[in-house]
Amino acid sequence: IPAMSTVCPVGIDFGNVCTVMSAFQMNEKEPLKSTTLIVKDRNGSNCPSSEVFFDNGKRLTGEAAHIISDRNPSCCVRFIKSSIKRPYSQVNDDIRTAIESMREGDNGEVEYVVNVGGKEEHFLPSHLAGTYISDRIEDIKNDRKAERMNLVISIPAYYTEEQVTELQAGLKITGINDYLFITEPEAIAVEYGYYKNLNKEFDTQPLTVLFVGVGFAAAQVFAVTYTQDHFNILHYASSSEVSSGLVDSAFFQHIWEQYEEAKDEDSAPHEGNHDLYFRVLEKIQALKKQFCSEDMATAELGVNGGGDDEVWVDVDLDQVEAELAKKGVVEAFGAMVEACLEKLGDTKVDRIEVCDQGAFFWPFQRAASEAAAKHGLECELNTHRTTSECVARGNALYAFYTAYFSDARFAPVLSRLCDDVTPLCNFSSTADSNCVKQSEVKFSADMEARINAAVQLEANVSSQSQSAREKEDAQNEFQKRISETLKKMDDAANWKEYALNRVMLETMIGEAKKWFDETSRRADVEATVFRARLAELEKQIEAEMARFHAEREIQLE
């Protein structure tokens, strides 16, 4: 068994809206104090956005993409996970309009079309999922200083076998071949019960927990019973008829009705306006968090329609709920909870865990509470958990268990609860074969052909992205040198000769800045051109200052 320091157990929950990474931190002196921790991305976010953005040939992911995505919404890719093998006809019109890059492929499924370096490229959602996850793996390696990892990735339990295979293909496209897949409900079950089982809480008193959640693409309701060293998912149900994406649409409908009444003549109409939808979608995500509390009933929202001022609208939760009622969304969620409780029969539910950001939305909380009350349940809803974090931690716990299953040193912190997890696949080179068997990689000939084509596209895009980064670095170096020279000219106390030679240097710097501005507008210019011009500028400044110094020495004599 490799030393703990050489294999880092990690988990990734790749979500539709945000992603969370977790690693298992071992305390060898006091094993029971070992714990999972959240890993931040390269921009310092512990819950980075799950989006990809193409910026003049440079590809960004996570928080780096989110920060600048409003610069050019047509180059932004979102909601990747739910788009894998998804018929385009199933995507609601509001999301299609907000995410301009989301298109219908030749096979009728969602694809993303983005301008990359002046050329329109077509990406499979699975390809971009692989791209995104690849960057997060690099973040974990850099943060944990880990060369080897045991990586567990969670996927929705409602994924079809075809969707699972498609995601595997996406990972292969970007060179990810070392991982395990488990389902999100199993990851949540492990995270919830892992330490409780180690502390023997289930030895004499079994526990049944009802987990409810409303994700971007679907709602999930499942019950888990915990006994000594075991968990069992008694019932699982999901429905795309209930989702936070449909909540977004209800907000859009309510907001647009008021916007059209309140906007001035300079404000653009909302219909078909990709940029406007994109900006409002951002604000809707924030609004949903505000409406997590029963006390929050109204809010103001500013819509920038291109006029002189923002158009302010009053968002009323009752009106949004009325829009949802027309489609029966909240009622359907309550029915899902009721159906689950009925299937449990005489099994008593001890706790209800709301573990999805979408389900924090107050109408869904109320529907779950009412369903529980009908069945005589007195337990309150716990709304302090976030699915992405729970799943990521559960993945990391299972990664630890499968990596160190046979290592007696870590026996005190190996929870046998994990034996009830059934991985969908295991391609990990660091998982203990005594714990979980290896899977075979099987792709059809057609899939292999699509993978090979996407690998070529990935190579081209990666090359362009690297070139774009190098060009940006060279441009920054050029601008930095100009700024440094200007500061020296202004700092007469420390750089007297630069200040005295100001006229000649200003002429030289002015010519360099003019060249830089003109050249930066050209897409065909590479980093080497900027570096060559910078080297030339360095020599010009050095030669000019040497000439000035020599003249001044003669004058002083």
C-alpha cells in the first residue's frame, strides 16, 4: 500500500451551476480526527462556477470564466452536465435564449457552438465536461501537492447508461483515464453516515433519513436507512418536471411582464435578446437565494436594457409561485415526497434533509413540509446542507476508503458503510483491488471515431489557448516595461538621468505604444512578435541612456 502522502483521495462533484472539490486529510496521530476539506480552485473559490468561456482563443473555466463571461456571452458555455446526450427540444426556451452557444446538433441533441480564434467550433457537452474536470484536477494537484490521486467523480442517479458512456468518452478526450464513478445519492449517503457509523451511532438505533433536492435539471427524492456498518437506499425517484431551471423560467416570465411595461423607448425588447437574458439569468440565481427565507416576499431587480438607466422591476414571490402553479411544478414536488413516504410503508422517517440549493427555494420547502405533515412526521427540515459540498465530501471519503482499504494503519477511520457503494465504473490505478474490481473500457466503433475527432479538436483548441496565453503574457511584459520606464522618468530623485532625458525617452515610448496599440488589434500576431519588439525596445532604451550618460559626462567635465 503506498504511503498516504503519495496517494491523495479526492472527490469532485461537477454540477450544472457550480462545482465542489474535496480531499481527505489524514490525521495519523488521531485517526478519528481525520476529515474531508474543500479544495479551492486556482482563483481562490471553494465553489467555482461550472462554466467555460472562450476569450480570443484562450479557454477559461470555473471562476476565471465566470468573472469575464459578461464580456461576450456568446462565448460562454453553461449547464454542461444536464446537456450530455440531452435532446435540444427538452431545453426550455429561456435557457436557449440565455445561453447563445447552446445549439441543436445534427442528431437533435444539445451541442455548443463557439467562436474560437476566428473559427466556429462545435463541441459535444461531454468534451467540455472533460475540459472543465481536467482543470479542476490540476487545481487539486497544485493545492494538495499531489502527484498521484484516487479520484472519485459523482454522476446523477438518473443518468442513462448512454449518458454515463458519453461522459466517460468526454473524460478520455481530455486525457482523464484514472477515476471511479459513483452516483450522487450514494455519495450523499456516505457523507451523511460515514462518521456516525465510525462512532457506532447506528449499532443499536437504526436511522432512516429522507433526502430531498431540486437541481437545475431534475428533482430527486430518496430515503436511506442506516444500520451497523450498512446503508440501504430504500426508494429513489427523480423527475425533470420539477427543476430549478423551471423556477428560472417562472422568474423570467414575471420579470419580462414588468420590464416591458416599465422600459423606456431606448431600452431594447427582451424577446430573442441573448445578452439581456444572459444578464438577467445571473440576477435570478441571486434572487433564488434571497427567497430561501419565508420572511422574504419581494425584491427589486434592475434590468439593463441598453437605455440611459436600468429598468427597475418589483419581483413578487407570490407571482412567481403563481407562474409555477400554472405548470404544477411545486405540487409535483410535493407529490414526489408523498409518493416516497407511501412506498416506505411502516418505515419511520427520523430526519428530512434538504440538500440542494434549488430546494432552498421557500415554496419547495413548504411543499416538503406539508407532505411530511400528512404522514404524521414531526421532524423538521434541515436546510443547512448544500448538495455539491455533501457529494464532493462523500466522494472524497469513498476515495479514501477504496485507496486504503487494506492498510491496517488507517483501520480506525475506515467506515465499512462504504461496502454498500456500487461503483458504476472503476478505472482507478490507485484503488485497492481487494475493495473494488477494475472495469473494462468499452466504446463502440462509432464512439471511438467521435472521440478521435474530438481529440483532434481538443489538440487544436489547446494549442490556440496556449498561444493566446503566451501572447497575453508577452503583451503584459511589454506594457510593464513601458510603465516602468515612465515611472523612472517621473522619479527624478532615484532615476535622475531618466528624468533629464525625458524628451528623447518620451518620443521612444510614444512610438512603442503606438506600435503596441496597432499590433494588438491584429489577431494573426503571435507572442514572439511582441517579445522581439520588447527586446528591440530594451536595446533602444539602453543605447539611448548610454549615449545620454556619455554626453553628460563630457558636459560635466
